[in-house]
Amino acid sequence: MSNKSLATSAEKLCILVTGGAGFIGSHTCVELLAKGEDEARLKFYCANILDRAALESIFAENDIDAIIHFAGFKAVGESVAKPLEYYWNNIAGTLVLCDVSRAHGVKNIVFSSSATVYGEPEFIPITEDCPKHDATNPYGQTKSMLEQILTDLYVGDNEWNVVLLRYFNPIGAHESGMIGEDPKGIPNNLVPYVAQVAVGKLPYLNVYGDDYPTPDGTGIRDYIHVVDLARGHVAALDWMAGHVGTGEPIGLGSIKGEASPDETRRGVGIFNLGTGKGSSVLDVVHAFEKACGHEIPYEIKPRRAGDIAVNYAACDKAHSEMGWKAEYDLDRMCEDSWRWQSNNPDGYRSA
Ligand code: UD1
């Protein structure tokens, strides 16, 4: 069966968002709804991407045009302890998803990848041309392998339309304070940990290393507001539809526009989604202190295994090709993160 054209679809564009209840997925659903037309609707399914029968009925019940694929396990440390679970869920799950999708004539997919595919980067800022290197853990390997698998799908069948979005460090929350990041157990990532120290659930932050070759000795990352990141997915759908650069506003409205089918893009687009600006661990601590209005206690600890000193993106490609650019700065990210954490000290469990 040939692929659905995003450009000529007469009906309302219908996007399957896997992992749509997760941190990035939920914010992306909000942005998709905001860009949709008046009668934009959200349908929720609780199903596993490994469950072929469940996917079959979702595709049968809905006239899906494209997939944004977030569903996957994402904890680095856990992936080392549970490689089988990680490879099975992330890789096999994506294979089932693509197989069912293809059978329904849907070959448009935006995939949630990660800057982790660059491993120890060969140069900074990292452009999309920076060579990939082996990830040091199964989680990272699944991202890298899935990029390859999706690329091979296109090589074997040029009707596939694939966008690989390589995220840097997503933080922050929706400005409403109603949705945000809700890690299970003790957070592994910096900002959720800082937020729990700020709200009094954890006593102090461990700063992993102050002897890196950086201005204050702590690790530098490219933190990006989750709402900016979510908007990057809307821009990616638009890019797929071949509409960027036409001067039209970015959004779902333009995907459903008048472009002829041959304007619809086919291929594999790879984009970094970051801000292009590096911030140290202590920069984050200080920005969070400003947001919450009190000091964040911390202790310097040894470096964490597998961490690199400096990691930030060059995002010119996403800007020039998709018309997308991050808008929010670190202060805003911390303010929104704090609003979510202070309104919901126990995450969704307190709602
Ligand atoms: C990590 C993963 C990466 C994954 C990303 C998802 C590793 C090695 N990398 O990125 O594969 O895609 O999360 O969001 O785990 N830090 C502290 N104290 C803490 C936690 C972190 O000092 O309690 C420091 C780290 O050393 C690092 C920075 O904060 O310099 C950011 O860490 P983190 O938020 O875990 O993200 P990454 O390690 O960049």
C-alpha cells in the first residue's frame, strides 16, 4: 500500500502519539492541540506498542496520517541492569509499531532520539554531521539502533518519511503548572533532583564532579524547555509535509494545505533540538535558586561514570530547514519547573 500524503490529506490530520502521557509526549499533545483547528480532539488509548492486536485496532479505528513515537524506556542506569527489557521494549516495540503502521499505509514517523547517539562528541557545538559513537549503555544503544532501523526502512522503501529528532537535555514544564516531569523513585537527572531538593523532599544535591575543564569545573549541558522541544515536533510534521520555507505559519493547519503530493518530503531528516547554549550544573542550581527564592544545598561528589564534560548543540539546521528555534532561557525553564514541582510535590500522585 502506498504512503499517506500529509500534504493532500482531505480529512483532519490525525497523529498517533505513542508515549503521549510521558513528559515530552504530554507537552507535545498540548502543542498539537493548540495548533490544530477548532475541533481538534484527543483520544487516549492505554496500550503497549508490543501488543500488535491493540495497535491493529487503533489503526483500524482511526485514519492515522503520521506517528510521533515517544514510547520507550529511558533510564540509563536501569538499562545497564535490564538490557533485555530495554532492547525488547524499545526495539521490538518499534518494529511492531512500524509493521502495523506500514500495513495501514502510514509511513510517516517522527522519532524521539537523543544527543546520546553522539557518544563522546568529536566536536562542540555538535552538528548533525558529527559522527555517531557507541553509547555506553543499552538505553543509548536503542536510540542509535532505532535511528539505523528507521533509516533502513526508508532505504528499502522510499515512501517512508522519517524524522529523527536528537534531543539535548529537556527540562521545565508547561506554564500552567499542571503537567511536568514525574520521575519514578529518586530522580537520576539533574533538574528533577534539584526540584525535589528545592521542595524539601531530598536534603541536598550531589554535584558530580567539579574538576571538569569548564569555567566552574562542573559539567556543561544544553538544557531545553520541554515546550520548545514539543514545538519542534510540530515543526517536524510541517517539514515532512514540505511546507516550511513557504512563508506560511508553522503548524498543523499548513500540513493540511494545498501542496501537491510531490512537494511532500520523502527521506530521512535529522535534527538536533537544543538551544545551542551550554549551562553548567552550578548555573542550573543558581537559576533554580532564583526561581524558588531560597538556597539549594549541594555537595561536591566524584564524577559520575559515563559523563562527559561539555555537550551542547548547533541548532542551525532545525532553524533553517524547519523554521524552528528554542525561545525560552534557563531562568524560564527553572521557573516553570518550580511551578510544577511546588504545585505537585508528589507529581501526579498528589493531583
Ligand atoms: C542523561 C543521559 C542521557 C539521556 C538524558 C535524558 C547519562 C550519562 N546520560 O543525560 O543518555 O538521554 O539523561 O534526559 O546518564 N548531575 C549532577 N547531579 C545529579 C544529576 C546530574 O551533578 O544528581 C550532573 C551530571 O553530571 C551532568 C548534568 O548534571 O553534568 C546533567 O545530568 P543529567 O540531567 O543526568 O543529564 P545527562 O547526563 O546529560
